[in-house]
Amino acid sequence: MPSFDVPEVDYTRYSNRQLAGVPLAVLALALLVLAAWYVLNGTPVSLGLEFTGGTELTIHATSAQAASQDAVRQAFSTPVSAVRSIPSRPDTYVATFGSGADASTLQSQARSAGYEVVSTTSTSATFGAQSQRFALLGLLGSFVGMAIIVFVLFRTAVPSGAVVLSAFGDIVIPVALMNVFGIQLSLGTVAALLMLIGYSVDSDILLTNHVLRRSGSFYESVDRAMKTGVTMTVTSLVAMAVMAVVAYAFGIELLTSIGLVLVFGLATDLMNTYMLNLSLLRWYKFEGVSR
Amino acid sequence: MVDVRSNWRVALLVVLVLGSLGALFVPGAGPVVGSAPAENATAGGGPTNLQYGLQLSGGTRVRAPVVGLTAENVTLPSDAGERSTIATTIADDLDNVSSADVRLRLADSAGGEDTVEVFANVTPSQFRSALGAAGLDAESATVRDGVTAATRDEIVETLSNKVNSLGFSGAQVSVQSTVGGDAHYIVVEVPNADLSEVRDLVSSRGQVAVLAYHPANASAQTNDTVLTNEDIRRVSDARMQQGSFGSVPVVPITLTEEGGASFAEAMQRYGYTSSAGISNCQYPNGTPGDEYCLITTRDSEVVGTYGMGETLASSIERGDFQTTNSFVLQTNSMSEARQIAIDLRAGALPASLDIESGDVYQIDASLAERFKPLSFLTGLIAALAVSLVVYFRYGRAKIAAPMLVTALSEVVILLGFSSLAGLSLNLSHIAGFIAVIGTGVDDLVIIADEVTTEQVSSDRVFQSRFRKAFWIIGGAAATTIVAMSPLAVLSLGDLRGFAIVTILGVLVGVLLTRPAYGDILRYLLTDDN
């Protein structure tokens, strides 16, 4: 029968400093990206329409001369802030307008220029500002809630702090990657980030539990936890990667962005759990406890 | 022989899966909760009893706050006449506000307090000064943005009536409030409707009135409202009626007793029933000072003008009209007549919606219908990918096969639940189902690894290992639930559905399916080993 095994890593070859250095450097880089983004654009992440307010029209060109991004720009009397085509759907374009544009007017302009209006999303600026506040509240709320649960589960500062720090990286690094890959923060990606908060601590809890509460040496415990944990994370990662690819091919943008953000997050989680969290646990087990 | 008592979890799982399949596929086993979603079943269609939201069936959703201000901490007189004077005074003091835009509510028996609402774009300070002008204590009154809950309920009811009378099936109208209740939105979801249709529906108030346009003196005309929505008891269908000037579109109505009496009294007082008044209307070309017209208006727009008929005039004079109270509203076109019949039946919206401060979502049915199978297919392919990974990792059908069956049964149970609860599925729910497969398999991996690290010799060893695995699963489940719960309460668009599905999935998983998987593994690994 075919089978693959999780490779065993000889952690004794690396010092805690070496192990923690890589994820911490990546985290610092991610924070730098967010800071630079903030300085350049006024927000740490590029916000989607649901948060900034505005109107987005997905239109399908019914004639050959309408099937170009320039033609789409010409079709509206309101200035178009962005046009993009959808690769998996031929002759389909997404035109974005700033807030204040009237959705019904835009629809009728598109129709009279020879386009079919496939979908329309319009959010007012006030509504968007409110969603922004709620999304931030939601992210903060669930992160704090997760941290509290972790502290209740382990009741010791260093291991719990290690889990929370690694979860923090699991959120921040994907957000920075979103900027790099040009994925906007939408309701869908907020959902993905929240899911990451829940998902990513699973493997950390597993690792910490094996090291602190099971018999056997530190390295035996780590090996066993890794075997299970890596399988878990890789399974989810594959599921999400497949979802992202398939949804992209089908042109379902919401599922694509949720899938991509989770792929970023779960990959980050592998690094954070087995380098950052592990080195902090090892420090705690061998040096921290005796202090 | 399988002992049912020690495998009750597996038995329960099987029962639930069968029940869910029944809820999904048996025709007519639709939603059991609420009556509004039941109408949605027609919008869902397809081979299952699942219902689909706009994203997967097509249509328009408009979400908007109500235009208006509310004054609280006021004391209103108990006399209805005095209250109506106050309302008129407030309306007169404000620009572009009619007395229909001012609503005074007395504290009801269920608690609450006296309130004054104005349903127009006025500033709080303007409203405050109008309250003062009407003799209310403007100093102590607190003026806030928005309207009362009673008004919102009225709007929801009126809008539901309207969408239903327009023949849109599966439409839903509801109130969405933010946490803390500082903002409320009216949400109107209409499957298979275009944005402009829904916009017209929610932005027009549908206030129908009949005005008497009659001489004020020898050379000038004046307007007086003689009938409004409130005076009408029954509305018949719009139709063409043969009149003295050919066939005209009409809406036959029956007035309330008071409405009929006051209408008859007004007609006599203004001189419509006199010989000068009968059939004397050339609006808008007549001579000022010698015109007796009745004008039907809808939201202050003229939709019909006509003179007093001879039959009606004599019936009013004889007093017959006051017993039948039947009247015929005339309009200029049949479409206006139909619109008026709908407005009269559904009632007028107390206030209009501020679409500019809300949001709009519209998706073409053809695209949405395409998303439906594709999104399910996406989920299926993701599940298949999970199966392959699990199979390659374990290479043992005894462990991998029940793992997949268990994870999929979680999704089946959730789908069955959605079908029974009448949940309208959107893309975010499908993402939630995929997330459930993901977390589910994660936990099953933990259980499998935990119990198979060494040869399982006895039931007792199995139990202790399973309990250890469960500690981790419980912890992980708690974090997922906590991480998702803000979304379940914050009104962040469709994310609520996603959060609820994920939380339910985790609960079903931890309480039922994952322990059941443990039982299955125990049976497979300890029995006759």
C-alpha cells in the first residue's frame, strides 16, 4: 500500500536562537511590509469595496467591440476607478467605481453600451466604515478569546505565550502576503483570517500538550506531535490549495481568496509551530523551568 | 455481534445521517422553522430540499437604514385631537414635511415611552425647535437618529405585503441590527428581481390620497385632502370601467364608515354635489374659481383627475353613499391603477429607506445558477483531495475509510440541518462546509494517531488513549468556536452564515461524530485482534 511518512527532524543540531530566528525574521519582515503599506496607502492592508464603499459592476460584453478594458471605461460617464477582466470567464469585466456613484444609473449605462450586467455590489461609505470597525473588532475579539482559551488550557505563561505568539505570526504573515499578491481585504478574507486563528492553534496545542503533559523525552514527544500535527496541517493545506485552484478555474472569487489566505496561513503555521513554538518550548523545558 | 449499548454513538450517528438524508431528499420534508423561509422553497428547487440565498439563486438585496429622527423623553397628551394638532404644528414648522411624516406614539402597555418621530431629512436641531413650536418640552427631549422599533416592524410588514402582491416569490424582508442596537437596517431580499424593481419598491412610500381641487373664491382654486390610505377598508382589483368619457382605468374601493362620512361631508361642504360642482372639471386647463376636480395622487404625484359624477352626487345627497361607502378611484393609466391597488392593499410605508447609506447586491440568475453546482463541486473536489492525503498517509483502509465517512457524515448532518432550519445557503456557507471537513479531518487524524501509536491491546487502553486525544480536540474546538463567535453576533454581511455553520460543525463534530469515529476505530482495532 502506498504511504508517506512525516520526516523526522534532528532538532539537536539547531540552537533555539537559530530555530526562532527564521520565523521571527519573517514576522518582522511582514510587519515591515504592513508598516510600509500604511505609510504609502494610509491602511496596512488594501481594503476591498465592502470596507471602503463604492460600486462594483461585473459585466459581460455582448459584442466584439465592447470586449476590451478601454471600451468598458468609455461606457460610463462616471470615472471608472479600476477595470479588470476575469480570466476564467471570457469577455467578462469587473468595473469599480468610487463611493457616491449610483448603482442603478451605472447599470443602465452599462446596458445601453451593450453589456449584460452579471452582478452588482454597492456599499455606501458609512456602511463600509462600519464594516471596517466590526471586522477589526471581530479579529481582535477572536484573537483575545483564543489567547484566553490557550492560557486556561495550559495555565503556564511561557508555553501559552509561545502558542499565542505563533498564532499572531500566523495572522500577520498571511496579511502581508495578501498585500504582496494583491489580494484585497474583503469579508471573505476576514473570514479566512478568523478561521486561521482557530485552525492554526490546533497544531500548537497538540505540540505543547505532548511536550508538557506526556511521558517520554522532549524529542520523543516532539516527534510524535509532529507526526500527527504535520499530517493535520498538510491535509488542510491540500484541501485549501485544491479549493483555491478549483474555485479560480470556476471563477468563484470568494472561495479562491478564502482558499489562498488559508494556504498562506497554514504554510506559515508549519514554520511557526515547528520552529518558533518548538524552540520556545525547548527553552522553557530545559532552561526556563529550572529558573 | 455489535453491541448497540457500547456503540450508541455510532448508532446515533447513523440515525442522524439517515434523518438528514431524509430531510434533504424526501420531497416535502422542507423547513420546519418559520413560515417566511417556507416560501423560499420555490426559489430553491432542484433535487434537494436545500434553499439557496441570492448568491446561488440570483436576485437583488437592498439593505438600508430608515430615514427619520425620534424624540424620546417627551410627554404627549392622551387626547387624540390634541396629538393630531401637535403633529400638524410640527409638520408646518419643518420644510417639506407633511403631517403624514410625523408620528406620535403613546407609551404602550408593554412598556416603552411616548415618542415623536419625523420621517424626513431634517436636522436634530430643526426637529427640536419644531417640538418647541408644538408646545412640547424641547429642552428635556432627547433626539436621536433612526425610528422606533414599532415603525421598523410596520415597514417590514408593509414591504412584505408589497413584494408578495407584486408576485415575487421567496422574497424576505427583515430588520438587521448592529450589536448594541445603535443602528438598524431594513433588509429586502428578492429572488429573480432586478435592482431597479427593488429600488422602486423600497424608495416609494405608496401614499395614496384623493384631493379636492375646488374654488377658494371667485378667481382662485385650493386643494384639500379628502381621502387617504387610512380611510379605505377594502380594495378591489384595478379594471377598466365604462364612464361618460369612454373607458377609464379605475380602482373600486370601499371606505371605512368614518372615512365615508367625512368624505361625503367634505363633498357637500365644498359644493361638489351642487349643480355647479357636478362634472365640472377641466384640470389643468379650467378657469380658476370655477373648477370642481377630484385628484388621485400617489406619493404627491398626480395620477388621475376627474370630476364629480352625477350618480355619486345624488347618492351623497340622498345619504345612500354613507351606507355603501363604495367609491371608484380613477387614474390616467392602467399601470397606475394596478400600482395604486397594490399600494392601498399593502399600506403606505411610514418612512422611506435611505438607500444611499446602505448597500446593494445584485446577481444575475444565470451566473448564480452556475455557481451552485460549481461551488458544491469545489467542496467535493476538496474532500477528495483530503481523502487522497489521508489514504497516502495511513495506507490502511481500516483507518482512512471510516475517517472519510465520518468527515463526510458531518457535512451531511449540517446540510440536513440547514434544510430543516430553512437556512438560505450562500457561498459563505459552502466555504463553511469545506472548513468543517478540514477541521473534522484534523481531529480524526489526532484520534487515529493517538490510538494507533502502539498495538491496542484492550478496550481499557483504547479508552485512556482516546480520552487523551479528546483533551486536545476539545481545546482546539474551543478555540475555533471562540474565534468564530464574534462573527456570529456582529452584522458583517454574509459572514454570519459562515460562522454559524463552522460553529455548528465543530459542535456536531466534538459531541458526536468524532467520538463515534473513536468507537468505530475501537471496534476495528480491538475486536478480534
